[in-house]
Amino acid sequence: MSDLANYWRRLPNKARIGAIMLGLFILAAIIGPQVTPYDPSYQNPSQALSLATPSGAHLLGTTQSGQDVFSQLLVGIRLTLELAVIVGVIATVVSVLVGVTSAFLGGVWDEVLSLFTNVFLVIPSLPLLILLLGYLPQKGQLATIVVLSGLGWPWGARVIRAQTLMIRNRDFVAASREAGEKSWRIILFDIIPNEVSLIAASFVNTVLYAISASVALAFIGLADLNSWSLGTMLYWAQSQQALQLGAWWWFLPPGIAVALIGTALVLLNTGIDEFGNPRLRDARTATKIAGRRIQPTDPTPVLADLSARPSRLAAFAHSFSRSSLLDETPAGGEIR
Amino acid sequence: MPFILRRIAFYAVAAWVALTLNFFIPRAMPGNAVQGIMAKFPDLQPSAYKALEAMLGVGHPGSLISQYGNYLDDVVHLNFGTDVANYPASVSSLLAQTIPWTLVLVGTATVIAFALGTLLGILAGWRHGGWADRWLPGLMFLQAIPYFFLALVLLELLAVKLHIFPLAQGYNGQDVVPGWHWDFIGSAIDHSLLPAITIVLTSIAGWMLQMRNVMITTLGEDYVVAAQAKGLSNRRVVYTYAARNALLPQLQGFGLALGFVVSGALVMEIVFSYPGVGLLLLNAVTSTDYPLMQAIFLVITFAVLLANLAVDLVIVLFDPRVRAREAAR
């Protein structure tokens, strides 16, 4: 437990804020559907509840057919995050498999797998997703997950392949091989543990891709339109002309939720990046040494340079200390 | 093989994969697409039925290999068949009407966003820890907003509430007749401003963040320190030493992110009812117009591949190392 706390303290601020934001959304996704005040699909026949502005009874107002927007949002966050995380896990596993295999086997295998990866990287995925989902008779959650994970792995595979190529030539891998370790053991215990931060970043990126792609697909109408996700909420808001009716409480919440989840993920990813590359860190992470702010990019200061310019308060405090007696010592250190 | 030839070969493979996927997807999917279409559009002629069968591989249109040959032949001649929702218009004519709109709007806006974002990224990387870094979380928020959602919000604020921009469409269809005269061009520019602003706003942050990160890493290199030690002006150090090198990964990223940006921009067209490929795609999806969907997929893919090739040419232009390697061969 203290290990975890320690890790948390070492995280850059950005990653911490991102993790907290994401945590709130995950919490909403877990308990949300249990605490919804209304059934999100229930159409209240009362005329007064058609396009009602936000109030105590309906926190985010109602849609044209009297459905509670807040309930839809809570259920929608659940469905969208669930889909994104499943896609993230599947696509990341595939990208690790492809990337590591490609780099580790080398030769023809590497050429073929790299070509495959790069081709799927340049073919724009959204039109292909639309084509695939357009032909499917049932456009439910499962179909979207399968199609999104099928097209979400190339970026991660490319990055992981590059990293594996680098690690493969390190001495400790050579040592393992000399010791007679089997390939799968080297991959599992020598290579993968050294790529954890890269795999984590790739996972976060894939989740981000899955959210934006699934929302865009649902917005076009390529999703199960009877279920409530952030994307289908936006679809109904757009197709029932929430904008023209001035019902901002209808189309703003799902979009802002998508943007906030996205921001949390980008913050988390930038944090992971900075964890690995100290140069990218914020200037505010500069450490204070002897009263001066030293940036991570600055050259290591010479001690004499630092002590030459103590702050006024430090100088004042120093004059009371016993070592201040030595300051006036003439060359040679001889005490008069 | 020279760099550019190697890249052309690679894009040829990618194009072939896209073509083949496009051929096999309708054949691999469950259900009879042709009967679905015929049930939906009862006024289709029997000749259209035959053409659809041949295109989607239903019924008995011959062996798979001969089908594949016919299909490639059709694509080379830009013959994408007859459209079912707008029968008897051909798919190619529909595409010819919409592609110029999208090409001008999305192309211009993407290039502006890339240039502006890269410039801001250079400044933010140089002034690391300065004013620009304070805006980073805001930029990340902009980057995370779906294109079409920002379009919705801007439309509500600037067009519906403040009447600064026109509401929808590519030009004012009531007063202006399309053609090469200023009335039409002015109207078209007026209508494209808000969509263009949306694209620039949502994609600029991504370019800027990426350039900033590469810039910071590059500024720590020894040759930059050496340039500074020689007493060169800051402007020269930043632009000709650091930025020029940092631009290469940025350009490569541009090629790879292009598909994503273009797709986002297409979905955004729907919000503005802009008469481009995006709106056509939406109509194709809502009316399950398979021939149109397939042709649009091919068109977008080929456009992105060509843009990638153009980026590779620019890289050769910018990077003397690639040229030197060519010369040494």
C-alpha cells in the first residue's frame, strides 16, 4: 500500500489530475446506472415535461419526448467507457503480440508484419469502420467492439516494435540467451516488463481512439440506437433538432462528458510521457537547490556557483550558525 | 531503391489492400444485401438488380477471380455503378459533385491548422515553461472535443444566436446560382468560414502539442547548444537549427494523423449540412446505399494515400540526409 502511495507522489501533477478526473467518470460508470432517478428510455407523456429546462426534479432537463437527460448521461457514460476499455484491452494485447513478435523474430516475419502494420496505419480507419458496420445486419455493442479492436492495434504495434528492437540488443537479453533461457521466457520476463510504461501509454491512446470513434459512429447512426451511450445521445439530440429548439441542456452534457474523458486521458498520457522524459516536464517541477530554481533541462549547477548567491534570508540565518565563523578564514585555513 | 520509389511501392500495396478489402467486405458479411436494397427501393429496374448482384457478389455472378478482375477493371475506369438511393444517377457523378467542396474546405483548413499549430508549437517549445504552457490543459480539452460537437456548439453560438455566420449549406441556394462569378464564390467562402474555423480549432492543439514536445527534446541537443555558444541570434537558432530538425517527426506524424483528421472533418460536415463527401456518406449510411458507401471509402483512402505521398516528397525536400543517402547509392 505504501508503495502505491509512493508511486502516486512521484507522478507529475498532470497525470494526477487526469487520474482523478478519470476516476470520477469511472465511478459514475460503476454506480451511475444504479442511482439514475428515472428510466432513461421512459417517455413522460406530460406536455410540461417536453423540453423542460434543468430543475430540481430533472437535473439536466428533459428531451423532446420527456426523457430525463441526466439518467441518459449516467447510463451513457457506463456504456461508452465499457466499450472503450474492452476495445483498449483487446487492441493493446494484439499490438503487443504483433509488435514483440515482429521485432523478436526479425527477418521476413518482421518485414511482413511491419508492412501489414504500416498499411493499416495509413488506411483511414473511420471510413473503413463505416463500411464494415454498414454491412452488418446487427449494429450492437459487440459488433462495434469487434470492429474497433480489429482496426485499433497498428499504432501501438509500431511503437512497441521499435522499443523491442532496442531492448533486444541490450546486454541483459544477451545474458539471458547465453544462460539458455527459452524465447518465450525472455519475451515475458525480460522484454515486456521493460515496456510497461509504453504499453500503458498505448492502452490509454487506444481507449481515447475507441471513445472518439464509437461516438462518431453512433452520431452517424451506426450503433444500436435503442441503447444509451454518449454517442447515441448526441445522435438523438441532433436528429430531433435539439439545436434548432434551443435545448442546450440536451446536446451539451454528452459532448462535454466526451471532451472531459478525453482530456483526462490526454493528461494521463502526457503525465506518463513526462515520467519517462524529464525534459518535457513543466517548469513548475523545477527543484529548488540552495534557494535557486533549477529546471530539469538545466546543466547541473556548480556548487560554488550556488553558494556564491545565497538568498538574503539564508545569508541572515547563516550568520548565526557556527560554520559562519569559517567564512572569514584566510587562505590556508589557519585560525587567527 | 530510391526513397521515393520505395514509398510509392508501399502506397501501391496499401491501395491494393484497400481495394481488396472493399471487394471482400460485402462478400464476407452475413445476409443478402441486394434483397435488402430491392425491398427498400421498389422502383429499381431489373438491370440495376443484376448490376448490384455482380457488385456485391450475390447470386451467381461467376467465379471469385473473374469477379475480382471485373471489379478492378471498373475501379480503374472510375465506374462505381449506379446509385440506388438517387436512381438512376451514377455513383461517379455524385462523387464528382461533392469532392471539390470537401477537398477545398478540409484541405485548406487542415493545412492552415498544421502550419499554425507547428508555428505555435515552436514558440511554446522555445519558451518552455512560459505563457504557452499555462494553456496546455485548455489545449488538451480542445483536442479531446469531437469535431462535430464543437461544430454544434459554434453553430449554436455564432450562427443561431449571434447571426455572424450563415446556418448551413455550402452557399446561399436562394439568391445565388453556382458558377464562376463573385456572387457565388463570395457566398461559398462565407458559408465555409465556420466549418473551417471548427477544423482549425479542434486540430491545431494536436499539432501544437506534438511540435512542442519534439522541439523541447531537440533544443536539448548538442548542436543547438553549440549554435548558441557561437553567438548566433535566437531567431536563427530556433528556426534554422532546432525547428528544421523538429519538423521531420512532425511531418511524419502529419501523414499518419491525416486519415483521422479527414474522417473527423467529414463527420463535422454533417452538422453544417455542407454539400461535401461527409454529408454524402451520411446519406449513404442512412439509406443503406452500399455502392455509394464503397466508392466513398475508396475515394477517401486514395486521397489520404496521395496526401501521404506528398508529405514524403516534402520530407525529401526538407531533409538533406535523405537526399545524401540517395546520392551515395
